[in-house]
Amino acid sequence: MIPMHYQKLLEMYEKVNIPILDVSVPEGYDVIDEYWIVPNFSLVQIRRNVETLEKIYWILEPQIAKNELEILSLIFDDLRRKIVLKEIGLSEEEKVKLVFLVLNEIIDEYGLKIKSELTLKMLYYLMRDFFGFGAIDPFLIDPNLEDISCDGYNIPIYVFHRKHGSMRTNISFNRDELDSLVLLLGQKSGKHVSYANPLVDATLPDGSRIQITYGMDVSTRGSSFTIRRFRSIPFTPIDLMSYGTFNSGLLAYYWLLIENRMNFMVIGETASGKTTTLNALLMFLPLEAKVVSIEDTREIQLHHENWIAQVTRTGVEGQEIDMYELLRAALRQRPDYIVVGEVRGREALTLFQAMSTGHASYSTFHAGDVNQLIYRLENPPLGVPRVMIQFLDSIIVQFMWTMRGVRKRRIKEIVEIVGLEPETKELLINRIFEWDPASDSYVQLADSKKIEKIATMQGVDVMDVIEELRRRKEFLELMYRRNVRDYREVTRHIQMYYRNPERAFESLR
């Protein structure tokens, strides 16, 4: 979605329709993908070096001459001076209207024509720098990017693209530019960045996570930042099917587990897609259930009214509220489901206590496999007793897989914990699914003990639960064939299935 501050500019462009961008490609490169960030003003080209086959993420913006840049700087300063007090308390829409009103006056003062190519170019840069994030604004608008990384002075920014993977870009900053940019990023995140406080973790206004390093004291190549993009439109279970991360059988299995309040964790290494998977699976939550989520940085997105979303607080008047405190408070709120964004510290023991007392709990954890997970849980600083770990019903092991230069997220295996061996006190593990790289598909290794447990809990035959699993698998496949991808529609169909399965099927046929 194009930010509001560019929409007024696009309305003006439609009235004059003057070519603004030079989209020619230099010799030795071909374009394998391209799309608009801001139509007619900002274009992304994925260029490939014909000789080396290296892919480069290339941002094209209006070219501006040195003397025009000087005029632009003067206009920008005038604009700031004239609205610095007027903008206080205004909404984003009101602020955009005010800026264009004042800009019309300033442009008139400079004797510029409002419908000229130069004026349109200047308006683009004024909107980009005044409301956005300057030269990195296109990165933060592009929905195809997952990570944006700047490693230091005069080093190209690198991005991770959902389709094309990791690439360098054509954007870099000198020392003054980069230092100014990281200060701006800190300011827009509500954090103080300085030589005295050079390491900052923060959240940008759009929800993206950012880690900032300022100066050369702790980073020898200069100031740096890494932005992990927040996806405003969440992935759905149907999206996970389309990307091959899950199949309908795995999703139906977790739908049943969630409905029956069983506990699970999504584990994996960095950037394996743990939070994306957790967020998508949470769309199976019954709409009437009370949910409490606890995170350091807001990433969980639920289309759910009965939901308390809590985040930690740092450095406010010397008082910090961490995940442990929030989790303790959550247990007093009588939730049906508890979601912890990522378990890292002393909150682990409290979370497993919640599991053992009947609170359905879901979380992510940084571990490459089940053995690593159990080892880290049992040992300091987490120190979760093995007798409590047995209440973790299921574990999703997720990873990033690269094939022919394309990165994909897959489920390495799905494991159930079914109890403790009485004599050895070893955890009893049931591996029920694993990924087969040869066919890029999932293979069932064993029958699920949790399906048997659900049958016992409901007082029905296990074949009845297996039949329900089949029906839900069929329902998900029907949504996939009908291309139901919007998270609101997916949620609506899932909730309709809870209330009336037959009607839910009919709505898709």
C-alpha cells in the first residue's frame, strides 16, 4: 500500500503526466524483475550482471541536478520552519494537507511552476524525506523485502527479497549521511541514540524491528543498522500451503491441536520463519477464546477481538517490565490461550508451569533441532525441569532451504512429546512427520499419539477424530483451490467451520 504522503503527489501527477524517470539499463545487465514502489516516481529493478550472474536490487528515483538539489534543500528548510508548530496534534492526513498547502506558498515564492517536471521531482523528494526515511524509504515500502542491512560507511545496503533472496543494492552512505540516518531511525522509533548509548534495539512506526549501532566505538566499519520488516498483512495457513511450507494434512493436524488446547513450539534458526508460521497457525484459534500474547516487539497479528496484546517495556523511569512479569500477570487474567513471541529467559519456567496447569501455550524458540531445544530448556539460565517439558505436546522444527539459489522455508520434522520413561526419566519422543528433500514433500513416519489423546478427551473412537482430520484437510484444500488468501476471509471461513461445518463447505463450493 502506498503511504498517504505520496498519494497527493500521484493525484498531481495524473493531471500533468510528465515522464519523470529514466529507466534505461546500462550495458552488461539485464532486468529479470521490476515493479513500482511509488508509481512514476520510484521503481525497483532486479538487475543481473550478464557475465557474473550477480543479482542487484536497483532503486530508480528521479534524477536531480546539483543546483536543483540546493533549491530542494532551501525549500525543505523553509517547510520545516513554517510548519514546526502548526503540525503539533494533527493526524497524518491533516499533516499531509498542511504540508501541501505550505509547499504551494513556498513554490510560488521561488517562482516555480506547480505542474513542471522539476516541481514534481522536488515534491517527491520532499515527501520522501519529510514524512519517510529519506533514501531508504523505498526499502521500507517494498512489501517483498524481509530484511534490510547496512553494515557501515560506503558499503552497499543489502536486502533479503522474498523471491530473489539476498542481494546488494545500489544505495550506500558516507559517514555523515549514515550517522544522520541512524539518529533519524532512533528518533522515529522513540529511542535515544548517542555515543553514550550506541547500541539500540527498537521498533519502527510500522512495527518493523531495528537494531542500531552508532559510531565506530563498537563497530569498526562505522554506524550500522538491521531492519527486520513487519508484514502488515499476515500470512495465512493457505499462504503456507502455497509456499510449500506446510501441506493440508499438517495444517489440519495443528488445527485439531489448537482447538483441543494442546501446547506446541515452533523452533528453528534465525530467519527460518518461526514467527510467520506461529502467526498463521494462530488463525485456527476459536474466535470466542480469550488470548493473551506477550512479546518484546509486537509481531503477533490476530484477527481476534478477545485478545490482550502485551509488549515489554524498557528504560521508563528506571522501571522495566520484562516477559516474565507480563507472563505472571497474564496467568491472573484467566486466558484460554497464551502466546509468547519468543522464549529466551526466565519466563520459560513460568510458561511451562502454565502448560502444566492447563493453559494452552504457544511460542517460538531459537534451536536447530529437538535435542538442542531440550538441552537449552533444561540447563541454565532457563532451568525447566524435565517433568514439565513433557507437557509440550508438539514441536515444529523449521529451517531455511536453498535450492538452485532460491531460498524456501520448510518443516524439517514434526515431533510429539508423549511422556517420561518411568525408569530412565527420558522424554518419550514420537516423530510423526519429516521432510523428504528428494520430492520436496512430507512423509508420515508414525501415527499421532495426540490424535489418540484427543479421542480419549472427547470420549470418541480414534477413527472419528481421524475422519474429522480428513474433513479439515479437505476444507483447507478447498480454500486453497478457491484462492482464499486474505487473512480476514480465511479467518471468517475457519470460524464458520467451527459453528457449522456443512455450511462452511457450501460457502466454498
